[in-house]
Amino acid sequence: MKKKDFRNVVTRYKAVFFDAYGVLKNHKGVIPGIEDTFDFLIQNSIEYYILTNDASRSPDQLAEVYHRHGIRTITSDRIISSGMLAREYLQYKIKKGTVVYLGTEASAHYIEASGLNIVAVKDVDINDLEHVVAMVFLDDEGFVWSEDINKLINILRMKNMSVIVANTDISYPVNKHEISIAIGGLADMVEEIIGKVFIRFGKPDAQMFMFAYEKVLEKGFIRKDEILMVGDTLKTDIIGGNKFGLDTALVLSGNTIPEQAAVKIASSGIIPTYICDSVLVN
Amino acid sequence: MKKKDFRNVVTRYKAVFFDAYGVLKNHKGVIPGIEDTFDFLIQNSIEYYILTNDASRSPDQLAEVYHRHGIRTITSDRIISSGMLAREYLQYKIKKGTVVYLGTEASAHYIEASGLNIVAVKDVDINDLEHVVAMVFLDDEGFVWSEDINKLINILRMKNMSVIVANTDISYPVNKHEISIAIGGLADMVEEIIGKVFIRFGKPDAQMFMFAYEKVLEKGFIRKDEILMVGDTLKTDIIGGNKFGLDTALVLSGNTIPEQAAVKIASSGIIPTYICDSVLVN
Amino acid sequence: MKKKDFRNVVTRYKAVFFDAYGVLKNHKGVIPGIEDTFDFLIQNSIEYYILTNDASRSPDQLAEVYHRHGIRTITSDRIISSGMLAREYLQYKIKKGTVVYLGTEASAHYIEASGLNIVAVKDVDINDLEHVVAMVFLDDEGFVWSEDINKLINILRMKNMSVIVANTDISYPVNKHEISIAIGGLADMVEEIIGKVFIRFGKPDAQMFMFAYEKVLEKGFIRKDEILMVGDTLKTDIIGGNKFGLDTALVLSGNTIPEQAAVKIASSGIIPTYICDSVLVN
Amino acid sequence: MKKKDFRNVVTRYKAVFFDAYGVLKNHKGVIPGIEDTFDFLIQNSIEYYILTNDASRSPDQLAEVYHRHGIRTITSDRIISSGMLAREYLQYKIKKGTVVYLGTEASAHYIEASGLNIVAVKDVDINDLEHVVAMVFLDDEGFVWSEDINKLINILRMKNMSVIVANTDISYPVNKHEISIAIGGLADMVEEIIGKVFIRFGKPDAQMFMFAYEKVLEKGFIRKDEILMVGDTLKTDIIGGNKFGLDTALVLSGNTIPEQAAVKIASSGIIPTYICDSVLVN
């Protein structure tokens, strides 16, 4: 598969969905030059949204990172996080009662909703679970792992309830060479130990793409194959986009390094429509 | 959780999604009395759709089974099968070339589309795969397992292509006591052996529910929590409905027998909104 | 399957292997009356060994628990722990260099051997891994989970080395109602995240039984089917014993409660030779 | 890791265990020149055994292949197959009754034993399972897959019994470019569908190595680290040998091609003691 220039690729579409980390950002921060990409999209009347597996920060906080780098065109209404799907789930399914969460206090804003009482795992009284109706995994920070994960397991053993994992990623990069376990990785461990079935939100699951597609449709009808999904990871961005019916572009600025792209595509059978070096247009 | 009467439950909703096998049909055929259920829904202006993991027969053929039992109210436009999602995928993603399938000739109708050449695995020339662009698992019948599955594996090793599994089920009942391996079970084996990632359509995946929800929306706006998903299987119907934001009713007329319902709910953590004996309204 | 009296069962054998937790001990400590069981075995010249998935304490420390309860007949040479297999592995395979461990200082005694330098994960200099040759998961205590597990993952990403998990259990009981994640559960999470293959020691793996069988053979030849494995867990004790060729007795004093024994045997297909209430002989 | 000459490597050991396919044989038959390897071993008084995941042919039939190529030094008593472990299991655990098998009639010789009645799946009367006590997966040939695998599944649903898989391999090469599903792959599919736990024999499981080690010990004591395991597959031969405490040599004449060896070792974390081009000594 020959590499294509992102500028030539994206102009074939009416809308584009971007993954964030490895595409617009990396361990050093926002990738220099992507402001030109968004100016180019606006000039060409191409809609854009950012789809991110993240439930640790609100869309406002996520947009703030771009604003600090002078990119005002990425507004919070253009950011779709897996935390927003968790919130939607609670709105539809949990009308009242106590929802327990694992994560920081900041991450808990995702599950604040009328009728619900929000409590961190560490503050739960394990002898009084009567009003507890759901558990949400939000962030890998904000708690003592050994204490709170074990406490969470025993809560789930004592009371049957819905369990939501607001980020499917099992790890995330912390700098050029190091990674950290993500909340999805902790949730996988807990699920294995207690043998129950959790509800997960985030790419590659179709609901993430549907949520973004509905936003696009609000501005006028676009067919799925008029949208391009751009990501650096075959197993989340590309397979998810493909399955939903979108065209897909793999960029080599993050998780998939240039030397390994061909091997990874061949061994996984996950085939992007295009391969581009990055989303830079200059 | 106390059992509720289906009549009292369903009247709280504006639309209802039914699983087919174990809910409307069983090993003896259409369950006697369900014609009254559909009459009741029509009288109460409740929309209804049938969501079935099946890519072996067309919606027309699936509707025909109900018609033969005198139930004219189940028309083919109310039946949503996982095969239809596979077809939609091909329409969006595969514009031309040869699509290879495993299944009966009847099942191949799902993947007939303009621009595509449809060939059964047994008719593929393994030395000329140049135009082959996708593989679809449709049905467990219509081929010699030992020959065609091994041939399919070698095709996939020789040429990288998208692989679609049009039914996630791993087995299906053939009579009161016996089951048969479904095409999803064969696909799982092949995926394990060649180590690639296949694209699967069918409950509990969100795309199945989204496809049905879009049909509902065509007739006017309904919120997700105004829809009831009715099924006999926790791990497909109920978890899928829950995750999509629907209310759910587990019926005890199929896969989940009355004595085991409480244990299965507790051990899986998959909690339906209601439990009903069946969908009968009399 | 009818329950049998343990006294009548065990007298058919020349040797007996016991699981510890749920068989000889429970959350309250050593089960009252088991001293009579060991006196009975000695009177009847039946050899006995205890096989335990534990790498947190030495055989001496494990025996000490029984001694404190006045049971002097359980000496440390009769206790076989999965930690001993990890030690044997290091003796055969790692002749020199630094071995990194996760666990308490007490657990590290298992991997002390001539020629090896033993270092806790927290004390590793991640910028100087030249002499690091192996990693061992020993105990879930003795370290800060969030810090040391993430550090361990990055060590394994930077340097390829053998990874040994000295206890296959994913959880263990801490009191009548609560469990805690075991080191095997943490290791499973790490293995999933970094995608490598770890070496695990402990039941149901054959090496645990082989280690005990070799001890038996030192005292004279006994056929495998002259040995009885006694345990409370189908998926470790019973399947492991069965596969090794031993007869097996499931006791209902621990993990498998009387009401569920028949269901668990039927659903797992793991069939013990006998079922007994407990190992008590009076 | 630098490649070493096999002649220089093997002379450091008192015994050597060989994998068969990819090491001594390939798709064209016995690899030319390996007769010299065995002459060299005999001259240097190095013991040798062949460990093969195969339950389709008897040790005599397996040895016959080498004899036809003029290699008389590979006698049937030096061949250890996973089928022999299945036979040993039945001898210890199944004293009487009917054992059902999937495979060819030739493969059934492995499970012939006094007291047992041996019946192919296709000849079982599914309405009379009273005397059926075990099921054995032997070979992927000798039966009609769609009929007999579905029948086998229903037998296992109707009667709880021990299930033995006499070959852990999921696929095997049939020529230079093509593979075929092995009996282990079919067994994995059945296990997933019925949700029971099967007993598997074959590399990398420790019992295979223990069986060979006991044969070595009959001729005099040798420490485990005085034995070299030679194989072409990291995930069976090398990890199995390593875990058992043997030194290991990866040869590049089969499954692991020279260009990929370093990548596969790094990504799997399975590290052989040596890498050699082949077992040829000239």
C-alpha cells in the first residue's frame, strides 16, 4: 500500500474524525503544525470531530489543551470522549440511587446527573450497599490501587449491579519510552477475577462512532462513506472505523511506526483505506 | 426480582424489539398464541421489530415462517437480521472486486450488490486471488467443512483481506435437546488459527440495535428508554439492549430456564429491567 | 455422585496430597479436628504432602501455622509450594545476573541462590538493566501497586527477559466474605498489556504434581493411581490431579459449597473420583 | 543473539530432545543429512529422543518414516508422542467402560487398553450413553466434520465425562504454503461452545517433557540442565523446554524463519538458550 498525502486524501471527504493521541498530540504535547490542518479543513468546509478514549477529563478540559497551544478551532463541542457515552448510559438506564466510581474527583463529573448520588469507592460503606445501583471505572488515578480495587471487587461480590468501563484502552503512553496501565486494563483484571460481564465504552466499539455520526447528521445528511476516520492504532481507530462503514487513514505519527505498518496490517488483517505520514498539510 | 406480566410491561413503551428464537419461535415452530401479542401491540400503537442473528435466510424468507402460521403482521420490513449489517458493510466499504463466502447459495443473496462478484469458497481458484477483496462467513451449511474451511484458511494466509462474520452466534438449537455449531463458532476457530481480527455483526453488538433504532426513528422520534428489548439470552439480547440504553425484558420461554434465571443474572452481572414468563398476553 | 466418608476413601491409597486452604485451613485458621486426620494417616502408614499455590512464605513459615495449632506432624518437608518450583526454575535456567521481584522481602527468600543478585522492582535503576536477566512475581504485598506495577511493565518493555509467576491463583480469601487479588491476577493483567508469554508455576499445572510425586518416589515406588489428591477447587486441585493420573476427592469445606457441587461438576466437566464433606475422620 | 553451530552446541549436553516437524522433517519429507546428526550423537554418546505432538500414528508408524529414508537409528522407543500421554491417562484413570474417539481407526490404537470398549463418534448410539465414560480427540481425519463434531457436542451435553485432547496443536503444515486445522483446533472450538474444561496433552505442557525425562533417567541420572531441547517453534518447543528446566535451541529450518527470529523472540519474551540454522552437523 503506497503512502498518500493527507491533504489529497482528506479533500475527498465531507467530514473527518480524528483520534487524539498519536495523531494530534504526542508525549511532547500538541504536534506543531496541526493548526494549519484545522484551518485547511475549515477553508474546505470539511467537518471535523475528535474521538478519544478518555474519561479522566471533561470535553472542556480536553479542548483547553489545544487552546493553550493557540488552536481555537478545536472547541469542546467537537470532542467526543468515551466518558460521554458512559454518561449517556447512566442517563438512560440509571434513574436514581448511588453510583460508585473509581477515578479522580475530576473524572466523576462525567457521571453527575440529576437523581444520582455519586460516591468514590474509598468512601463507600461496604456494609450498607442498599442504594448502590452501578459502578463506573473512570480513571487510573485518584485512588490507592491495592486498597480500592480490592474493596471494589468485594462490593461487586456482595451486590449485583451494572458495571460500566468508560475507557476501553488498557494502557497509555506517559513519555517517549514509557506507558502506564489505563483504567481499561484494571477493569479487565477485575472482570476476570469476579467472572461478570462489564459494559465498555470507547473505540473500536460502534457506539463511539455512532455518537459522532449523530453529531454530524445534526448539521445535514452525510453518508458514512463520505467520512474519513484518522488514527494511529489499527485495533481501535481503523477496525472501528472500517466496521462502522467509514473510510480510514492510518497515520504513522504515533502507535504504528513506519517500519512496522506493513507487517502489522498483514498480520492483523486490519486494512486502512489509506496510509499517511501524519495529518500535517504543509 | 419478581416476574412481571408481559402485557403490563410492554404497555409502558412506544416500541419493542423482539429476539426471534426462544421468544417468538422454538424447536416446534412459532409459539402458539403470539399472534395475539402482535394484535395487542397494534391495538396499543406500539411499534415492533424483530432482531435476529441470522444470515442464512433473507428477511422475506424469515417473515414467510410467520406467515405460514397465519401471522401476517410480521412483515419482512420489520425483521432486522445480522446479514443485513454485513450487506450494509459491503455497500459502504467494498465497491468492486470478488467477495468469497462460506454458506449456502441462498445465504449469498445478502452479499449480492452492484459491482461485486460473488463466489463460494469451493469455487475459488486459490492460485488466482488477485481480484478477491473480502471474505464473508454466512451459514454453517452449503459446504464440506473439512475441505472448505481448510481452503478458506489458506486463502486468508495468501491474501490479506477484510473478513466479515455475519452472525455472532456460536451455536443454535436444532431440536429440544440438540444444538449445532453456528457459523460464528466456525469463524472463531478460524480467527484463532490465523491470528487475524474479523469484523462481526449481530447482537450484542451496538450496530444491530442502531440499525433497528434508525428504522424506528424514520416513523417519528422515540427516546431509547421508550423502547423495550425482549430476549431469552442474557449475553446477547439483554446486555446488548442494556448497553444501547434500552430497557430490557428477559423471557423464560427459551435459553434461560426459570430455575436458573436468578443464578445466571447474579453470576453474569447482566441485569434485565424485567423478567416475564413469555411474550404471551393472554 | 454420592458423598463418601473420607476415612473410607483415604484408606484405599498409599499416599495423599492435600490442598491447604479450604481443606486444612479456612478463614478462621486451622480447621479443628484435622490433627486426628494426620494421626489416622500415620497409623495407617499413608504418606501425605500438602500442595499449595503460595510463594509468599517459606515452607518453614507455612508449617509454623500448623505447629502453632499443635499439629507437629505437618513438617516443612511435607509442604510443596509453587514458590519452590520457581526456585527450581531459577536454579536450572538462571546461573548468574540480577533477578527482579515483585513481592515482600520475605517472599524473596524463594529466589535467593548462589550467583544471583536479588532486587525488588522499586529498587531497580530503570536506566541500567544490563545485568537484569529475569523477573519473578511472588506476592501481592510489599510494594505500591500503582508505582511498582507500572515500573515493572516498563522494565519488561525495555529489556527482554524470562518472567516467572510463582503462584497461578488470581485471588485468595481474606475472611469469610471477602477476597483479595493474588499475584497471579496481577501477572495476568501485565501479560495482557505487554503481550508476552510468562512462565507460571502452581496447580493445576503438572509440574506441581510431579514435584510432589518425586518426593513420594524417594521413599519407595508408588503408582500414580495409588495416590489421592484432595482439594476444594475443581479448576486447580481436581483437574490437575486428574490430568496427572491421580484419583481425586473434592471436599465441600471450602471453595465449592455443598449446594453447588453437582452443578459445578456438570457445567465444568471436571469430575472428581469422590466427593467428601471434609477431611475429618471422626 | 548470535547463531551457533549445532555441532558445537549439542556436544555440551548428555541428552537431546528433538521436535520432529520443522527440525528433522519438512513438507518434502525427512531433511537430507540428518542421518549424520544421529551418527554424530551416537559417536559422542549423547542420548536422543523425539517429542512430537501427534496422536494420529503409533510410534512404530512414526519411526517407519525415518527407516524408509535409511535412518535406522531412530527407533520407535525413542519417539514420544502426545498420544502416548493420552494412553497413560486412560490407563490410570479409566478402568472400564466405553471410550468414544474422534479420528481415524489407526489413531484409535492409542486408546486400546484392557477393560475398555473403543467406539468412533459416528458409531455411538446417542440414546444409549450409559457406559460411555470418556471422549478422546485423536486426529482431524477419519470422520465427516459437520456430522461427527455436532454429534460429539450433543453427546457431551447429554452425559458428563472426561474429555482428552491428545494433541495441543491447532494447525499443521500440509505443504510448503498450506496448512490444515489440527485436532487441537477442533477441540478448542468444541470447548468454547460447550463451556467445559478439557484435558490436553502435548508440548508445551510439562507432562510431555516429564515423560521423556523419565525415559532418560531409566538409563542413568542426568540433570535437567544437561539436556537440550531442540525445536522450531517458540510457543511449544522452546517455552515448554525452558519451563521444564532444560536448555533450548531454536532452529530456523521450520516454523520460525531467519528474518523473523529476533522479532518473535522480542515480542513473545520466549528466549532460547541458543539459535542454530538447523540440526545438520556438516
